[in-house]
Amino acid sequence: MSIPLDLPSWEIATSLETAHCLPSDMSSTDARSLLGSLSFDQAPVIRDGRVTGWVRTAHLVSRGLVGARITELDRCTILARDTPVSDTIKAVARDHLVFLAGPGGISEFVVPSDLDRHAVRCYLYVLVSELEMRMADSIDAALPPEDLIAALKGGERKRYNEAVDAGVETRVVDYLNFSAYKTLAPRVPQIVEAFPGDPDQLSVQLEHLRVLRNHVAHPTKPMALVFGPPELARLTQLGEDFVSAIRR
């Protein structure tokens, strides 16, 4: 399942033409020194101008050549350039480095640090925003307004009161912060039934999604570093499954 905004993976990829690729016949010691100076955790490996696989910097630990330390191409994940970003997030979390291919063959690659790029942030922000909007509609239909007013805190309540005083047509639920759903959502059967997991975990996972959205929305907060690719992939899948179920 994906959302309409889902963007092609080439938007978060690094071109092999501009990347630091290691010759397969380069010494492991020299390669490790080079990648360390660039603060790279991995690099594609080439032989005779063609990609033969990739290598982790951490694996270049002894004498010998780079070619003896690589993940060979036939064991690598290769996706189409237009594969949705959501699928590539999960592939990178599983395989660390993913190659992208087009009509001319392998042309780019994606690594964990690329998961902080704009296209990933756009996808995740819209995904969590859709979930929030659909939960808001369900909560608005299921709970009395006085319960929602009681959940308003600080600035939320102030903005709501100002809107009421100004005679603006509004719904209380539109003034709630995402954090309010941790207590309100478990009270709505439609949301509980749509949650893809143990209902007892609903509040906990909503808090995780709230923290994710805050990081997504602020480019100075690195997602890949804070969450790690596996957790980022897990939350992506959770959000997709949740939205898909609540749509129905």
C-alpha cells in the first residue's frame, strides 16, 4: 500500500557517475583509509568500469584486495529507478545498500543516510498526516464535544476559544495536537479495529508516530540517525497498514 504522493526512488539516490566507487583491485587498507576520510560507511565496487557489488568500510580490516570483501552483485538488491520511496526505505533497512537500475542498467544506489532526504520526509509527513486526519474524523463522530474540549491543552484551548468567540465555524477535533490521540483513539472502536497490532500497543505506537512526524517536519533532526533504518522501515509499514485499514 502506498499513498498518491509516493515518489520515485531515484529522487533519493546517488548517481554512480559522481559517487566514490572503489576499484576491486584496490588494497583493503587504502580503501578503508579513503572511505574513513570521507566518513563513508560503504561504497560501490567496480571492475573494468562495471559495478561488481559493494563493500562496507567495517569489512576492510585486513590485507588483500577490496574485491575479496564485497557483497557480490548477484547477492545485491536491485530495484527499478521508479520504485516507490516507501519500498526502498524497507529495502535499505534490510540490505543496507540498494542499487537502482534503468534502461541502461545500474545507474544509482541508496544507503541509510539517504533516508533523510526530502522525498522520504515528504512521503512520511503526508502518510502520518492522512492518518491523523482520518483518526480526527472517527473521533469527531464517536466522542461527544465536551470530551474533546477537555482534551485541549494550553495553546490549543486558547485558539479554540478565540475561534468560538469570533463565531468561526469549527470542529473541536481540529484544534487537538497529535499527542491527544494517545488517549482518545483507544476509545473509538473504528480506530482500534483498524490498528495493525495488539490494541494494547495503540497508544505507544501513536506516540512513536508523533515523534517521527516531528523529526520529519524539521530538517535539522536526522531521522536515520535517531530512529535507525529498521525502526524507520517499521514505522513506515505501520503507518501504511494503519491508513489502509482505517480508509476501509
